[in-house]
Amino acid sequence: MAFIDAEAAGKQDYDVIVVGSGAGGGQMAYTLAMSGVRVLMLEAGRKYDPASETAMFQTPEMAPLRGVGTPDKPLGFYDATIGGWQLPGEPFVSASEKEGERFQWWRARMLGGRTNHWTRYSFRNGPYDFKPRSRDGLGFDWPIAYADMAPYYDKVEMLVGVYGSNDGLENTPDSPDGCLLPPPKPIVSDLLIRKHGAKLGLPVVASRRAVLTQPLDWKSLPAKLHPGSASAQDILARDMRKRSPCFWATPCGQGCSIRANYQSPTVHLPPALETGKLDIVTDAMVAEVLLAKNGRASGVRFVDKRSGRSREARARAVVLAASAYETVRILLNSRSAKFPQGLANSSGKVGKYLTDTVGSYLAGQIPRLENLPAHNEEGASGGHMYVPWWGYKAQKAGKLPFARGYHIEFFGGRRMPSFYTNAGLEWLTGGSYGRKLKEDARRYYGSMVYFAGRGEMIPNEHTYCEIDPNVVDTYGIPVLRFHARFSEHEINQAKHMQETFREIIHEMGGTPMSSMPSKEALYGLEPVGRIIHEVGTTRMGSDPRTSVLNANCQAHDVKNLFVADAGPFVSNAHKNCTWTILALAMRTAEGIAQQRNQGTL
Ligand SMILES: Cc1cc2nc3c(=O)[nH]c(=O)nc-3n(C[C@H](O)[C@H](O)[C@H](O)COP(=O)(O)OP(=O)(O)OC[C@H]3O[C@@H](n4cnc5c(N)ncnc54)[C@H](O)[C@@H]3O)c2cc1C
Ligand code: SF4
């Protein structure tokens, strides 16, 4: 089994069809294939090989426009994403363009989806994050608890590789021995932020990112991950040996040809293909799930983008992992006499309770970091340290004007010049040229620090997606229309972020790059969708009247239909969502494999 064409896929019977090859789809296909389950993966994007396509060793002067963003490559030449804020031929509709109601959507159309770019922050949700309503009466509780998820976080950490430290902080779970790789050394600006952050009571600790800081322990991890399967252990051990640790040289957002960070096509798909149990069809745009007369999913209909032909594929079970909102689109476009308002939607909740992360930014200039001696400190090209949410006690005491928390990701250092250019030399110099420009460049290079708040958005009735009645994509498939609104909790949280960033910058003796955003500007709160943490919409729950999936991510209405992206999330903790997507997909996959091996699928 391997990469096959659309016609060949239609001629075979599979155990499971997996739609999408990103974090959820990759993890699902890996776990199923390693358990002996026959899988067909359908991916709307093109085949993509990070080993041969990543421009890792091309420095900015070799790149078009020195690598800066363009309309068709918004994050610049080096960004691994094939896709972006707009996809040719695949529109979506934002129901409002008003401040606070505008919606943005970043999509990737490629093997591995958005895992080829993501920033690789990899945090576990904590115990509070699964039971938020029980704590503050807002939003909803998950039907599962941290204890249900902890073993899967452990296994994902061992399989994928993540650096970090155990700090014993509230609702910020430690990992058992053997799960974490050592974190990279703090860079100069990290040390300064840690020193001055401590004066403000902020914990500054090692970040957690899915980047290998040393080789994975291929001798012992495979047996822990696949007890009882010598062949799976053997495949994984061989594959782990092919992954090199980070050599601290190139931005992760462009992908990693040495397989040092997590991308689905470098971590999940190679061993899954090696089992011989996985077939992959790329350029396969799934339009709907097909329903048999017995009320079970029988397969999917998809458009073969190369020929433009509509095709069908069959399996005993269907797993949607197209990303939380795309999965809604597939379900709502799968209408039948039994499900006139969309498949698995008897509750009317498909598309509801959509959330993103609360995001706000601030940059500052720190004179103490000027004129540093030349040194290379690019490191793992993303945060080596971060500030976990520290306000649980103040919140409990009623001292904060918002519910839930946020963490702070921060960046500094002396990276390739695009970073410096982005810092805005003119703002510091008032404009200079010739010898003075060179002096200014040497003086200010590396003296900027950037703070990004990442907070929890509470699901609300006004933020959801539905099928737009008028617009279809280039394949004739109806598209999504998005409605977005923030509550006072998110707006006040953004204000708190801005105030905190300013306090840190002042404490460091620096100057914020911009003034405090106004209430009308929502204190710099980014639009819903902007932070690209696509969550909610097919939430899990124990009551079929108010949820789409049960606690095993299985549709209440259609027993052989599952969801493996962030759609099942009931809340969107400030911890970036991908680590929980992976852990939940692994848990769901193990349940499916068990059913298949017991003959009950
Ligand atoms: C710039 C950036 C930075 C990020 N940083 C972080 C971070 O630091 N930490 C974190 O946790 N998360 C981060 N994320 C988010 C992370 O990338 C996503 O959470 C994760 O990739 C979601 O996985 P997924 O499988 O649900 O969707 P995706 O990775 O988007 O994969 C979905 C796949 O399904 C395919 N698909 C869609 N529709 C169909 C269809 N109809 N038929 C067939 N295939 C279909 C898509 O083409 C895509 O390949 C970041 C994202 C971006 C873009
Ligand atoms: S920083 Fe390390 S993990 Fe990231 S792309 Fe470069 S080598 Fe790979």
C-alpha cells in the first residue's frame, strides 16, 4: 500500500477512510495502520515531501524579495504552507466585517495540512481545562477528564518528541519521566525577561515545543508505544533512527527536511506507510459522507481534483479529520432523508460553539540589548521559554475582570535580517542612511522583544459556522459562512495582556513599540480565526440532544462515523490545541482499532 490514484481507491474495500492528513488525520492513520487496520487517507491538497521541498539552506538574499510576504505567500517565501488566508477556488464567507465580528481562516492544501508550518508549541491541557463550567459556571464541561487523557499525552510525547521541563505549576501538568526531551538553553533576551518577569510575579519557564533536541530513544520507546506488536516496534525503531535532532539553524515555519520537528508527513505518515496498511490519495476533495440504508456511513464521495471527476470510496468506518470547520462543511453537505439538516446533526449543534484563541501582541525595544557582541543564538527558531498562566489565585479571589487565562509566548534574539527588518528600524532611528544606517543596524540588531498573548475564548451562541446558501467552490461544493463575536471576557483578557506586556517592557527598561490600543479597537484583540486554533463545532458530550459526538468522538447518530480534528473539543483552553488533537485522535483511533479487531466495527 502506498500513494495510489483516485480510481484505484474506489476499487477497494477498506476498514477505515480517514479524511485529511494533518495532525488529527496523521495521528489517526498512524495508530490504525500500526494496529493492522486497513486505511484509505483522502487529502484535498497535493503530495508534499518536506525532505526534498524545504528550502532549508537557502538564505534570505537568495529568496525572491528577500523572503518577505506576498499575497499568494502571506508568511513569506520560506513558509511551508501551500495555502493561506485565501485559497484559489475555495472561498468562504464572513457574515460581518465589523470590528470584533470579522472572521479569518488560514487553510493549507497539502499533505500534512497545517502541521508543515505550525509553531510547534505543544502544551497539555490541565485538569481544570476539561471541567471549566464546574469551576466558573461558564461554557461547558468535557465528558472526559484529564486522567482519561494523560496516558495519551504521554504516548504522543514519546512518539513525536517534545522539549520542555516539569515545573509543578497549577493546572500546567508535568510529564512522567521519559516523556520530555531537554529544553534548549535560554537566549539572552529570555534571561532578561525571566529576571524582570520574576519581579512582576511571572513564572518564566522552559517552553514545550515539538522539536527534537536529541535523538529519540529508539531502543526503549517503541516497546512502550506498541506493546505486543513486534512488527510495529521494529518499524517505529527504524523510523525514529531516521529523524535527526535539531541543528539550531533554520526557521521551523519553513518545515524541516531532517525531520527534527513534528510534521505529519515526517513523523506519522512514513511509519504508517511502512506497515503496508495505508493507502493515500492526494488531490481528493471529499464532498460528503455516504449513508447506507441501515443508517451507517458506507464511505465518501470525493472530487478527484486532477480529472475533475466525482468518485466514491467505501469502508466500514469513516473518520473526518479535515480540520474542525472543514469537517462541519462535509457533515452539513451530507444531507439525506434521514438527516435533512446534515449528517450527525439531529442535535442541531454541528457548526456551533466555534472558538479560536484570544490573541494580542506587543513589541518593545530594550536598550540593554543594543550593541551586543556578534553571536549566533537562533536556537530552535521558536520560543525556548514562555510564561504559563499565573493568575489562578487572583481569579479565584475575584480580582480579575475576566474568566480563564492566557500564556505568553515571547521572542527575541538575532535571527536572519528579515526579523530585524520587521522590527522597524525607522521607528528607532527616525530614518538613516549610509554609514549611520550601518551603525544603527549594528546597534539595534537583536534589541527587540515580541510578546504574544494566547488566551482562552469561551464558546458562545453567536460564534458558529453554517453552509452559505449562495456560494459554492470551484468543485461545486457549498462553502461555509462564519459568524463571530467576542464576549467581555475575551476583550478584558486582551486588555490585561497589553497591560502585562507593557509592564514587562518597562521593567526591562525598554519602550513599547506602539501605544495602548483603545477599547474601541478591542485592546488589540485579533479577529476570531486569526490565531489559527480551529476548535469546537462537533463537540463531544454525554447527551445526544446537546452534543454531536460521544466521549469516544463517535457520532451519536451514526455509530461508524468519528471525528479526529479539534471539532470534538468542548472548550478551547489557552494551551494551543494541537497537542490535544494528537492525544484525542490517538485515543479515538485505539477505540476504533479495538472495535475492528473484535469484529464489531
Ligand atoms: C502559522 C501557524 C502557527 C501555528 N502554531 C501552532 C502552535 O504553535 N501550536 C499549536 O498547537 N497549533 C498551532 N497551529 C495550529 C495547528 O497547525 C493546527 O491546530 C493543526 O494543524 C490542526 O490539525 P488538523 O488535523 O485539525 O487540521 P490541518 O492540519 O489543517 O489538516 C487538515 C487537512 O485536511 C485537508 N482537508 C480539508 N478539507 C478536506 C476535504 N474536504 N477533503 C479532503 N481533505 C480535506 C486539508 O487539506 C488539510 O491537509 C498553528 C497553525 C498555523 C497555520
Ligand atoms: S530549527 Fe531545528 S527543528 Fe526547526 S527546521 Fe531548523 S533544524 Fe528543523
